[in-house]
Amino acid sequence: MTALLALGGVAKSFGAVQSLVDVTFAIEDHGIVGLIGPNGAGKSTLINVLTGVYAPNSGTVYFAGRDIAALSTADRARIGLVRTFQRPHPILDLTCIEGVMVGGLCRGLSQAEARSEAHEKLELLGLANVADYSPRKLPTGHLKLLDFLRVLMLRPRLVLLDELMAGLSHNELEVVQGVIEQLAQTGITFLVVEHLMGVIRRLSRHLVVMDAGQIVTEGEPTTVIHDPRVVAAYLGDDVESGSGDGASHA
Amino acid sequence: MKRTLVILVVWALFASAGILLRNNYLVSVATSAAFLAVWGQSWNVLGGLSGNISLGHSMFVAIPAYVTILLFQRADVSPLLGALLGIAAAVALAAVIGAATLRLTGPYFSLATLAAGAVVLSLILHYDELTSGPSGIPISFAHDAPEKLEFTNVRAYYLIAITLLAAVTIFLDMIKRSRLGYYIAAIKSSEAAAAAAGVRVAWVKVLAFCLSAALTALGGVFYVFFIGFADPNFLAGLALSVKIALIAVVGGTGFLIGPIIGAVFYESIDAVANAYFGAAGGWDVMILGLSVVAIVMTDPRGLCFMAERLWQAIPFRPKVSISARGV
Amino acid sequence: FSARAADQINIAIIVPLSGPNASVGEQAVNAAKLAVADVNDTGGIKSMGGAKLNLIIADATNDPQGAINTSERVLSQNTVAGAYGLALSPLTTAALPAFVKHHVAVITSAISDTLVTPNNGGYLFQIAPKGSAFGNQQVEFLKFLNATYKMGISKAAILYVNNPYGIATKNGVEQLAKNAGLEIGLDSAYPGDITDASPLVSKIEQSGAQVLFPVSYITDSSLILTALRSANSHVLVIGGGAGFIWPPIGKSLGDKVNGLTSVASWNLDSKNVVADPKLVDVTKRYASAYGTFMPEQAGEAYAGISVLAAAIEAAKSDDPAKVRDALAAIDVKSGGGSLMQPGEVAFDANGANRYVQPVMIQWQSGIPHTVFPESVATSKVAKP
Amino acid sequence: MNAINVLAQAVVNGLLIGGVYALVAVGLNLMFGVMKLVNFAHGEFLMMGMYVAVALAGLALPATFLGIYWVAVPAMLIMAVVGAVFYLLLLDRAAKFGESPQILLTIGLSIGGQGLAQVLRGSDFKLVPNPINGAALHLGSIYFQVGPAISFTVAIAVTIVMAWILRSTRFGKSARAVAESVETAEMLGIDARRVYMITTAIAIGLVGLAGALVIPYHFTFPNVGQNFVVVAFLAIVIAGLGSVIGAVFGGLLLGVMQSLTAAYLDIDLSTAAIYVLFLAVLLLRPQGLFSRGQRTL
Amino acid sequence: MLEVSGIRTGYEGVEVVHDVDLAVNEGETVCVLGANGAGKSTMLRAIMRQLPLWGGSVRFLGEVLTDAKAFVPAHHGMGYVPEGRGMLASLTVRENLEMGAYPLRAQASFAANLERVLALFPALMPRLEHAAGDLSGGQAQMLAIGRALMGSPKLLVLDEPSLGLAPQIVAQVYVVLGQLKAEGQAILLVEQTVGKALALSDRAYVLDRGRVVLCGRCAEVKNDKLLRDAYLGL
Ligand SMILES: Nc1ncnc2c1ncn2[C@@H]1O[C@H](COP(=O)(O)OP(=O)(O)OP(=O)(O)O)[C@@H](O)[C@H]1O
Ligand SMILES: Nc1ncnc2c1ncn2[C@@H]1O[C@H](COP(=O)(O)OP(=O)(O)OP(=O)(O)O)[C@@H](O)[C@H]1O
Ligand SMILES: [Mg+2]
Ligand SMILES: [Mg+2]
């Protein structure tokens, strides 16, 4: 079968800064792929390129066997390639539930349908109680979850999570990870960018490591994590716990 | 739905009031206020919903007005048909400007629209063979001809104006609750988030701009027959653009009735100041301007918020919201 | 409002009193007050038992909507025998229907030809010369200069501010200059809000024109004159009225203004004025009351109000319709109305002033002097 | 005049009047840069500065060559004080509430200010007779109008000084920090309101200076502000809101554009032309020529 | 040195922090733990005078800051790393660091501090002249901490410093915090990732829905039954 997502020699630079040097890798359908790398490795940039926020200087991006270079961010989202943001992007003029509904409306749902589905989604993450609040009243952690739910409303095929779980407390981590695994069962593929090694270890079936705008190595998580290059470049002496120690017991 | 009903009732009240009112002067002031309010509402599709403050909306008043009159006087196309063409022209222009100013927000957008408006004006002034330039085009008629939008009784225009106003208000309320309303709100907060959720940002923005232009144009066509004279420096001038934005904001963006309150406030201050201080020279203008300043100082968010605060101050008030909050 | 003492007759002056044209309006109001006072001091309207005039002053603002609303207010809240004003043709055009509807006649100082046409409803009377007549006078004057001073000027430049006043005046010049066999080297409008005239001057220089007919308001006329001086231009300037004859230009240029010539719709020392000590006295009193010589807008207003008074006198009534008919029939040969050159005022079927012709003035010792045509001139032209 | 001269003269004229626009724009852009406030009343502050200068010039020396310029510094200082008061009385409160209240406030002031000026000083046009008006330096066949030339020179000087202040002084740096984020700046120990007040004072002071430099060759009247300020607005957007250097560049660019259109296309279109140029720049570089885009994600 | 007693605050009339008492002594490291939305950041912002106090008082080194403006604490020597980093986006990284030393009391040791920060976060070195807004999430976090240190603060207040940092960097940060502590630097630390925080700190407070539900020496806190399963998941 063709890979769900396939990148060929993707490069992106901002003036002097080479954020992505040459990224080539593929994501097969189904499952959860982890993406780790030092700060400034290019993870977010990669997500921005995949979702059409930045046009790559060179390289190709295929999604579901189709070259999506020409598609706008919105159209990529509509064909099932969605993302969340490292910094949350709440929709301040709408209530939490309305903000989530937007995704559904774009999928063509009626307002009633969108509302009820959005409500289910909120319950999924235990946010139902804030459904009718303004997002202004939510802590940053929860705002990211709203972004997450909003794009879930599109029935995506591939979800790119940019540090979704950073700043969540232990219990919330448990819930969110549960949901992600559950969704993965239903056939949604995830690319999980996190610095919380606990999360990475628990979720990822396949692990990709970036550094300085390049893929350093990828493969089966436990082996990758003990790869000396990764230890040197990323984990430091911290292999076992990782900074996500709050969540690292799994 | 309930709100639509309220609007219709209020409309009926004002309609009958206008018909019964003997004083022509008050009626014509009320009419200009109503037209102003129509434009304020139309402006709000942009300024209120998407937070983009346009300072060039008078071009959407002038263009349909000119198209209609010129087609009528030069090619005697019926104003009714001409109006449609005029509105179409305004929308077309809006589409172009909208598409061009897509990437602009905040003051960049405001000043871009200001500039666009200025270009339209100087073109109208310059190509005087076509537009008869700064001299403008008088529309003189002696007797009624509804099919030509010509009425000798101001009340006709008054009724047209408040009907438009009611229609536009209801329409705006619907947009707010529509799919489009959600999209615009999303874009207002974060284009990135909207796009990520599948909202076709560019398309929605242009659409909003065109809607706003179309509604403004609708008012413009009738208005020019009301004042009976197409004066470019007035119809396409910066002053009118600013006035439109001003009354919408003075009323309080975020309120469905904001522009209406704003228009009534502005026109009445203007009328009173002109009546009692006009002879003194300058006083009327000063009072008008400073009263706007006074409002910002008492509540920067505008009259409706002020009213709401007063309302909340009343100890045993009935549990109804006096104003459709949240456009 | 409208309750009025029987011995009092309302007349209204509706002119811009705020915004960019306020000073035009103020000059008119100043003179109108003077005129009303003079009528009332000399026994009021005798045919009505010496009823006194009551002047209602209103701000026409700067936009048509404002002019309409103000007129509506004044006319529907008072019984007005007649009105004067609106000064600018857009305001006049816009407000006219209101006057027609209320059957109140209005005398205006706005000059455009389009105002005095059969379809003005018969309630508009233009006391000032038609815009097109200005050109005629300027060109005649140029011929006269050519003749008397052998200037041999054959090439002209026309610059006009792009507003109704500018266009109305410029059209005349264009036509007659061509007819008079003048070559037009430059003929261009310019925006009224220019902040620098040197580009215009370069254009004039390039065109090789020997005479310039500028139609300008106050700031732009000043900018043009100073820019010409900066460029050491020797082009002869024959101003198109307005800016070139208003007091501020004289004040600001000091003695550099002397020699400047311009057309004017009225001037304070034309023959008809000088001939009548009462009128000379009027100009003196204006000067002492308001600190400047009596300018064109003021002269017209004084004459206009006086003519209106005369019409009421003739109508023996303050019923506006009757006053209107009296105005249509009137022929003023003396009194305040004769302040307007050539000393006689009567209106034709379209409400245009039958007798009036613009005059040519030249600034001499800081004041405009009437130098042309001979019929009204009181001073000799100094070679510009 | 031969073609070269025509061009040269047109450029000179453009640059000189551009200098005036620039001088007006600098303050405007300073306020926007630091306070994110588009001051629609800026033109009326120019008008006020002109009236102040005219009043001062009435006191002494207008008749001597350059004598009239003694009013520049006092006018600037007086207007700076006016600016500070303007902030404390009005802006301090309105600034908190984002774009529309500020637009409301400044537009209200703009309208009211024109009325006020007419009430206080009358509607007539004031220009103190002085030798600068109409004086010019002739180099070959090119001439420089003295008045505009002086404002031009001052504009350049002022810009250099302002740029230096913003880049290198303690105040300048704190101003830039506040411009970026009030909360962060205060967290770092900067008193944002003080920065705002000083900024407003400087901006209004500068426009006062502009006024003083204009009165020798331009009439003063209640609506005079509009003639200059609209172009100044375009200038700062072309430049990129907030960039002081840019403001001057924008002013000059528009001045030259205006005079070139007049010289080669059509005088009547010279206004339209600068708007078109403005739109063109905006579409190609929405953030303006002198400022760069920011990472948003 | 920092005494916070009975402070109450919130947003738009909604009280989020209900009379919280908290103290940091000279040279002490104190951490505040709690679930997402517990009010930790809100409490810090109130202490840093960014939010109005609805009640209670804040004293620092004897100075009463209860009614102080937001720019005052910095001058008394409180260095703050806010949630969300508070980058001065269009200023360069270097200028951000310079602004960190804005209080006059910090100017003297400017050079030394700069050296120390760059040694601490070498990743910033190559980006010194770039706009801070372009930094990656983690780079920005480093800059925020570095900037706070530039003010040579008497009390260092950090809101989730490890948020978004690569494990290696997190480790580094805690090493540094350790060093600072050793040098006698007083630290007030808010963290989600409990383990390291408790390891570093002398005392800990646990916040739940805006109330202090537990405080004490870290050892005790670690072993508190309720806490282990409720928040820490140790
Ligand atoms: N818009 C931009 N302009 C300039 N430089 C940029 C821009 N976006 C990213 N960069 C640079 O590209 C590099 C990669 O940034 P990116 O945000 O992708 O890193 P990251 O892997 O997401 O790091 P982190 O884990 O800290 O979020 C960084 O050095 C960053 O400074
Ligand atoms: N700007 C705001 N406006 C209104 N309410 C807010 C705002 N910020 C936070 N809140 C409310 O205050 C509560 C506490 O938020 P705060 O950010 O202090 O929690 P926290 O403990 O820092 O959570 P986190 O671990 O995500 O940082 C939130 O649950 C939210 O309801
Ligand atoms: Mg990232
Ligand atoms: Mg927090």
C-alpha cells in the first residue's frame, strides 16, 4: 500500500536559518508515530510545511498518494490532514463548543449536528462542563485541547500534534493519551511531537528523530531511544525518565 | 426569530410615527439618520463581525448611485434595473479590493480602504465627461414616479430607509448565527486556527467584504434619489466613510443595534448643534466632535455598553436583555 | 418658533459657517447684518407700516445633506419671506428643491451657469455674474492690456481648482480665449487641497505661456503666486477671482501683492459705489467693523439682502410667494441693491442678474481697485 | 527648460514637499510604533502647532529673513506639553481598549478640534508676511524654495536623531519593548505609562515643529491639517507602521511621486497617483517596505 | 524574603485564587504544584502585580508591594519567567537579554550575567542577532529564563520552566537551578512535571482549585497519600 504521507527532500530556510535541510520519510496508514528532537530541530517547521503554512523551498509532499503542494491549508484539512499548534489558538469570540463546531461545519454538518458531535467530543476529554464558557476563561493546557477537538471534527486521516500535551497535569495526560490511542484504533493516524518522553514511550509505535533540520534516525521506539546519537543530541543523561517524568510511568 | 419579531414591531412603530409626523424637517433628518444606520449595519458585517475597520465605505454609496443615475439620464435605463447594475458594480469593486487587501489587517486594512476610496473619488472628479466631475448631477423631478424612485414626499424615502434598515438588521442577525458567522468569528480570532479547521479564509473574507458592499450599495441607490443630487465630494468623500465607521463604533460594535443607536445619536447631536449653535460658526462642529470624545471617555466601547451598564444599575429590573448582544 | 410679531419680517441667510468654506459664509453674514440694520434704521419696510426685518442666520455646513437639512429646518419652522445664501453651487443645487417646496425665493452668490436654467423652479435668483461671464471679462482685459501696453501676449495657460467654481469659471475663459485667437499652452485642473504649487509652475514654464488664468481658492492661489515668484517666472497673472481678491492674500503678501490683477464678481470701488456716498459709507462701515476692506462675498450679500428688502417692500407682504413674484419683476436702481455693479439689479426669466458684469481689479497699495471695464472702472491699470 | 531640468526640478520639488510630509509622518509613526495607535487627530495637532507658531510669530521678527523661525523651538515645546496632557487626559484611558475606541477618540478630536479652532481663532486664513514666502535659491536652472528646503533639512535631521534615540538610548529601548508587549515590558521593570506619555509628547512636539516650519509659506486655518495628514498616513503605511526612518522615506517617496505625476502625467491625477502607489506597495509588501513579517506559529 | 498572605484574585469577577498564604525565605527554593487550571500562574501573576489583588498582601524584603504597579517588583529584585515566555518578538535575542537587565541595580553585573546565560544556553549564541519572535518554542523558553537571570534577581520566579524543553535541556535547566540554589539564590518554582521540582526544592505547596491544600517539606509532600494518586502520579 502507498504511504499515507510521503515527504521527499523537503527543505525550508528563513533567510540564513536552515530550518529544514533535507527531510525524507513516510508515514504508513494507521498507528501513532512519534517525532522528537532538540529544540529548534525543525519539528514545528515541518508541521507548518506539511499543512501549507510555509511553502517548502524544495521537495515534495504526498498525502494519500496525491501531491498536495497546490492545496491551501484549509483544503489540506478538508482532505484529512490536520494539525494542532504548539501555542494554542482559541477562537475568542465564540464559546468553547462553538469553536469546536467550526471544524464540523467545514465538514458540511448542519449546526445542530455539529453542536451535538462537538458536545460528545468535549465529554471525551472531560471538558463538557466548560462548553458554554468563553475560551478566555480556560488555562493554556485546555485551550490546546480545544484546538485538538476542533480539527477532530473534520474526521481527519492524519493528525499532527505539536506538543499537545506539554503543560497538562498527570491526570489530564492519562485522559488525552487514552483518547489518542482509542482514536488510533478507529483508523486515524497521529504524528505526535512531544518532549515528554513518557508520552512518546507510551504512545508511539514508530519513532522519528530530527536534529538540525534532518531526520537523524527512525524505527522501533525502544531501540531508537537508546541510539547513542539520540542520547547525545537529545536525551542527555536523561534516557530513563525524560522531562515528562510526571507521566513517564506507564 | 423572537428578535426578528421585535425588529418588525419597532419598524411598524417608526413607520406609523413617520407617517403621522407633520414636521417635514424631522422626517428628513430621521431619513438621513436611517440611511446612515443602514450603512453602519452594512459596515458592521466587516467592522463588527470580522473586526476589519473600513474607512472607504463611501465608495460603495457613490458607485451604485452614479451608475444608476448615469444609466438613467444618459441611456434612460430604469433606475430599478440601474440599481441592480449599480449594486453589481459595487460588489465587483468590493471583490477586487477585498481580494487585494486580503493579507491586510488592523490599520493597514483601514488605510488601504481609505486609499481605495480616495482613488475612486479622484477618478469620479477627473473623468468629468462621464461623471460631470465635481459639479455633480442634479436629479430634479416635479411629480411622483415610483418606477423611477422619484417621490415628492419625503415620507416615501423615510419608509424606504427604515424598511431597508429593518431588513439589513434582520439579515445581519441571521449572518451572525449562520455558518458564515462562525467562519468569520474564527478568522477574526486566528486565521491560522480557522484555516487549520478547514475554513477557506481568503474566500470568506472576500465574501464578507462583498456582502458589506452590496448592503451599503443598496442604501446608496435610494439615498441619492432622496437628496436629489449626486455630489461626488460628498457621496464618495472621506467624510462620509469616516461618518459610517464612526456611528457604528459610537453605537458599540458587538451590538446588533449599535449602528442604529450610533446614527440616531450622531444625527440628533448634529441637528441640535446646527440648529442652536450653527449661527455662531464652528460651535456646532466642535460640539459634535467633543460629544464623541465624551462618549469614549465615559465608555470606550460605545453607547450600547453604556446603556447596558445603566440598565444593570437599575435595582429591580425585569429580566430581559435590552439589546441583542454579540454581533 | 413660528409665532412672530406682526411688525417683524423673517428673512434667512443660509451659508456655510463651519468647515473649509466658513470664511466665505462669515463675510456674507457680516454684510447681511449690516444691510438689515440699514433697512431697519431707515424705517424698515415702509409699505408694511415700517415692519422690521429679522435676520435668521443658519449654517449650511459643507455637504448637500447638511444644506438640505438646515434649509428644511429654517423654512419649515419659520415663516420666511425670502432667503439669501448657500454661496457654493453644490449646496445651492442640493437645497433648491426645499425652497421650491416651501415657495420661498433664495438669492444666491453662487456663480455656476447651471443654476439659472428653466428647471430651477423659478425660486432661485443669482445676484452674481454667471461663471461664463468671468472668462469674457478676463479675455477682454487681456486684449485691453495688449493694446495699451503692447504686451503682445499670444499664449495662455489655464489652471483651475477642480471644483464647481473652478470649472464654471474656466469654461468661459477657455472658450473666449480661443475665440480671441489666444493659443492655449496649458489647460489643466488641479486638486483643491494641493500643498505645493511648484509642479504647476513648472508646467506653466514648459508651456511657454505668457499669461496665466488661474481659478483658485485662497491657499492654492497663494501657493501658486509664491511658487511663481520662486521660479522667477515672468508670466502675467490674471486671477479668476476668489482667492486672488480675498483680504488674506493681500495681508499675507504685504506689498508684493500690488500689481496683481484679477476678475471679481464685485469690487468695493466700482463707479456705482463711488458715485453714491451712502454706498461708500457702507464699505467704510464694513471695514471699520470687521477689520478688512469689504470683499466680494460681502458686497454681494449686502446687495442681495437689500434687493430682497426692496422686493418685500414692493410686495407689500411677507408672503414668500408674493415676494418671489416681486423679485422676478423687480428693477432696483437705487439703495443698497445698487451696490452691485453697474448699479442696477433685475432678474431674467431664469433668475439670472440681467445687468451685472464681472469687473477687473488690480491690487494697488494693498487694496483691490476696479480698473476695467471703463464703464465701472475708477482707477488706471498700472502695467502688471 | 530642457528635459533633464524638468525632471531634476520635478524631483527637487517632490523631495522638498516630501520633507514636510515626512516631518508630519514621523510623529504619527512614532505613536503608532510604540502605542499601536493611529492618531486621526494628528492633522489637528499640526493645525494647532501652526496657530501657536503664528501667534508667536506675531510677537516678533517675522519680517527679517529666517527671523520667523525663532518660533520653531517654543512651538515644539508648547506642543510637547500639549501632547503630554493629551495623553494623561484622554489617551491613557482610551489606549487600553484597543483599536476602535482609539479611532473613535482621535476622529472625534479631529472633528471637534477643527470646530474649536474656528471658535477660538475664527475661520479666516492667516499667513504672517515674511521674506521666506516665495524666496528661492537658484542653482543653474534648478531652484529650491527656501521654506520647504528648510523643513526638508530639519526633517532629515529629526529622523536621524529619532532613529538614534530609539536604537541606542535607554528610553528608546524601553519604548521598543513596550511597543512589543506592555505586559512583558512592565515585568522587566519598565513603566509603560511613562513611556507612552513621553512618546506622545515627542510625537506631538514634532508635529508642532512641523507646524512652525510650515507657517512661513502655507496659510493657517482650522482645516489645514487635513491637507497634510492624509499623505502622512499613506507615508507611514508605505514605510511600514512603526519605522521612523521609513516614515521619512515614505514621505519623500510620495512627494516625488506627486510632483512627477504632475510633471509628466496630469496635475489633477497627482493625488490619485499617490494613492495608487500606496496601494501597489501595500499589495506587494503588506507589512510595508521597512518592517519585516513576524513568525506567527 | 517573600511573604504572601491571604491573597485573592481572578479574572472578570471570577475569583480564581482564594486567600493563598505563601512564603519564601532567604536562599530557599519553593515549588508550587497543582493540576492544570489550579491557579498557579494566576497566583504568580498576582504576586508579580500583573493582576489586581482582591484581598491579602504581598511583601518582599520588607517592602509592601500590595498596591505596587506591575513594573515595580523587577526593581526590587524579583526576576520572572512567565507562562508563555513573553518574548519581545521583534527585538533581537541580544536586546531581549539587555532588557532583562533594565533595572539599574542589574547594570553593573551585565557582562558577567550575559556570559553566564550564554554558557548556560549555548543554543542562543548563534541566534543572538535574530528576532526573538522567530525562535523555536524551546529556544524561546531558554531566552526567557536567561533574560530573568540577566536582572541578577534576588528571587527567581519561574512558571513551568521545563515546558516545551528537550529532556537534555530540561536536565541542564535543573542543573543550573541547582547551581543557583547552591549560590544561595532564592527560587519560587511552578511546575507540572513534579519529580524534578520536588527533587530540587526545599518546600512545596500544592494548589487545588485556587486553594493551598498542602504545604510542607518536599520529603513529606512526596509521601502524602492523597497527593500521590491525586496529582503526582508517582
Ligand atoms: N518564521 C521563522 N522565521 C525565522 N526562523 C524560523 C521561523 N520558524 C522557525 N524558525 C527557525 O527554524 C528552526 C526550527 O524551528 P522549529 O520551531 O521548527 O523548531 P522545533 O523543532 O519546533 O523546536 P521546539 O521543540 O523548541 O518547538 C529554529 O531555529 C527557528 O528559530
Ligand atoms: N486570562 C484569563 N481570563 C479569565 N480566566 C482565566 C484567565 N487565565 C486563567 N483563567 C482562569 O484561571 C484558572 C487558573 O488558570 P491558571 O493558568 O492560573 O492555572 P495553572 O495552574 O497555571 O494551569 P496551567 O498548569 O495550565 O498553567 C483557569 O482555570 C481559568 O479558568
Ligand atoms: Mg516546535
Ligand atoms: Mg500556568
